[in-house]
Amino acid sequence: MDTVLSSATPSATDVNSFLSAAEKEALKAATFQRLHPQIYLERFLEEKIRPDGRSIADDENEDTHAWRNVEVNVGSITTTSGSALVRLGNTTVVCGVKAEICEPELDNSDEGFLVPNVDLPALCSPKFKTGPPTEEAQVLSERLNEVLGNGMIPLSSLCIYPGKSAWVLYVDATVINYDGNVFDAALLAMVCALKNVSLPHAEFNPELNRTICTRPKSDSSKPARKLIIEEDLVPLSFSFGVFAGSYLLPDPTASEESLLDTTISIILNTRARILALSQLGTGVDKSEAPGQGVADISHTREADTLARCISLAKKRQAVIMKKVYDT
Amino acid sequence: MQSVFDRRRINGPEDSSAPIFADEHQKSLTPDLYKDRHNRSVSDIRPIFLQPGLISQANGSAYIETDRTKIACSVYGPRQSKNTAYNEKASEGPTSEDRSIAVAIQQALLSSVRLEHFPKSTIDIFLVIIEADGIEGCVASGSIAASTALADAGIDMYGLVTSCTAGKISGLIQHKKSFSMFRRM
């Protein structure tokens, strides 16, 4: 390691003379992580710990120290109808809901619209550049659209006047700091923002063919209302990564995410029942048991992994429920 | 808001508009009313919250809140410039959709950074305006955030940039105005 460093940077000795011993070690470790990220992570996982100090989810250790701290703050953006800021460790997502008025579709004349979108601006990570939404942003938006479109907000509750006037909710999440597991953070932000939404009282006037709203505090007979939410369909997501086919890492950070071969997401409702499961990647390593009915063993191991993810997610869900419903 | 069909995003209905409220009329703001509503007098500036280092992925970052303007800024760089064959100084590239704010902030920061220390490099400054209370307020708060983020990134500078906006209503000069005041000027 020392020869690598000293040959690459002739002036390294000059720089190093300003650093303490601890800083020099930290610099070596950081350089090693840059040059050999996979081995760096392996070394940690062999000691049953992750680079940021969290535990891995192995059999003895099914506690909640495997997850990062969650912070939720709602209602701070006054230009929106509802907003939320979520921090999952360092991953920060801010979400705002804009309510606008539109005409419903012809074949769904008594339904409004829910339009979620995630933006990954260049600000949140060095891997993004300015420009149109990248593939990753599009995939995230699509996945969130599927999960939110499940019926959490009954679209008929957004109707103002059938066939003429309905609410459209633009739910826009922007990632401020990308440190892995953006899907979980963005979904939580969207759910909290939607719960925070306050719609003004709206009346459609058929003679004028216009919808007139009333400002919340100006007329007490026409108060603003919260959204009607189907509590059993409120989604909460818990994502895991599988590293090297054997280590299960809940809530991966950005540096871990780039090394994962598989991502598993478990989406639960408020009563810890499963709403959706997704697995991207082959999951558990199949090459572990050669010759001996490989398919059977790998099937059980895959089923085990999924079952473990589900049980870990349910445990974590109880903690998140306190955060979401106590804000 | 007219939504153009963008195949890279989830699209809503073709056409939607902001809600129209029954009572649009608002009283004009005299200095006394301003003081009552905003809890400060006409010549005070808004309280500021400025915090560097919140965006761990960036080389340097800052988050600023001035009452209702909330801006996050991150700095990446110096990065290698891809398209310059030989460039004596670094270039600062603020790229954004709202060019007027970006250009104004770049002009403010350009003379404070020692670009001659970063040949053939680019320093990227990205701003996300989370909540805006007037364009001028964005430029002012954005410049402060950008300068703080540059300092947080360890970029060589001559000094920090600070900024403030002021406007006139009925002959009186007021500082750090909000959007509702600009509509009445």
C-alpha cells in the first residue's frame, strides 16, 4: 500500500507531513476504498460490520441497528398544499404536493389524478449531470407511481364535479443528498406529504363553467379538508441489498449500492401486511452446492432470504410507524 | 400550468390550472401593516439560517433559509474539464433551467474565486430552490449559499460573497422583500 501511494504522488510526503497519524490512516483507508471498493466492503463484512458501523442482518443479529436513523419533517414549504422532508441517514428527499384543477377524463369522469415524479438533480450526487431525467430517475418514478397508484388515495375523492372538474395532485420529490436507498426515502416522503395535504374548499359553478375555491381561513362554512386516505393501502417500503450472493444488507448506502448484485424491496401497509414485493437480480448465490440438487437448495435459500427480508421489514415497520404517525 | 407530454416523466392530464380563489383582493401594504404582518420593521432583514456541510455526497454544500426562501446548494469540483483543450483558468459552470438566476449568481461569485489555481478544471455549483419567495430573494440567498458551499469545499477564494435585495414602496426603501410586496410595486 505504501509503495502504491508514494509512487503515484511524488509530493505525498509533503502532504502527509501535515497530517496526524490518525488522519494518515484515514487517508489510506479512503484511497483503498476508491481503488478496491469490493475488497474494502468484503473486509468489513467478514467482521460482521458495515463501513458506516451498522450491523449486517445475519441470523444472530436481527435487531434494528441495521437500519439508518429516520427523520421526518412535514409542512415546512408554504408554496405547496402539502410537503415533507425525509432523511434516511444521509439520504435526503424533499417532497411537495401541488394541487391544481383540471377536467377529468371522459371514461373516468368522476376521478381526479395523482401524478408522482422523482427528480434526481445534479446537486445530489456526483454521478448525475444536469439534463432530462436519467434512466434511474425514470425507473424510480415509475415504481413509485405503481406503488402509490394502488388506491391509497381513492381518485373519486378528488372529484369536484363529475365530468367537469377534478383535482390533480402533482407529487414531486427532489433528492437533495443521494446516499443510497432513495426509493424508500422518496416513498416515505410522498406518503407523509400526501398526509399533510390540505385542499381548499372547491365549488364548480355550472353557469360560469368555472371552479372557485375558498381560501382556508376566510370562510368558516367552507373549510379546507385533508385528503381521504385508505389507511390499509398506505405503503411503506423496506429495501435490502445482497452482496456477493451471501450478505444481506438492509438499507444500503450509495457506496454499498454500487456493489450489490441484487436489490429486494418489501412494501408493507400500516398493519404490516405485504402490499408488494420486488426482487431485482438473482438473489442468493446458486453455485454454493454443486451436484446435490442445486435447484432445490437454491430455491430454499432464495425463499429463506425473502422470508428473512419480510420478517426484518415487519420489525422495522413498527419503528417507522411511530415516526410517521407521531409527526 | 400547461403540461407538455414528457415521455420521461409520469404525466398528468393535458391541461390543468392553479386554483382560483374567491377573494383575490388584498390590501396594499403600508409600513405599519408590514411590521405587523412580518414581525419586523421595514428596514430590517429577514432572519437567516445558514448551514454548510449537509450534503455528504458533494465536495461542499450549504443550505440557506431566509424566512420563506429555502435553497440548497452543492459544489462539485474542481473537476477535469472535458471539452477544453487548453484553458488557463478554471470555469465555473452554473447550468440550470432558470438562467437569469444562474447568471446573476455566477456574476456575483466569479470575482471571489481564485480560478487561476485550477487550470483546465471546472467547478460546478448546483442550486435547488426548494421554496421561493421572489426571484430577487433567490438570487440573494443563492449567492450566499453558493459562496458558503465553495468555502465548505475548500476552494481557494479571495473572500465570501454576501448579498441583499432592497426595493422601494411609495418612496420608502425596504430590505429583503418578499414576493407579495413586489406585486404591488
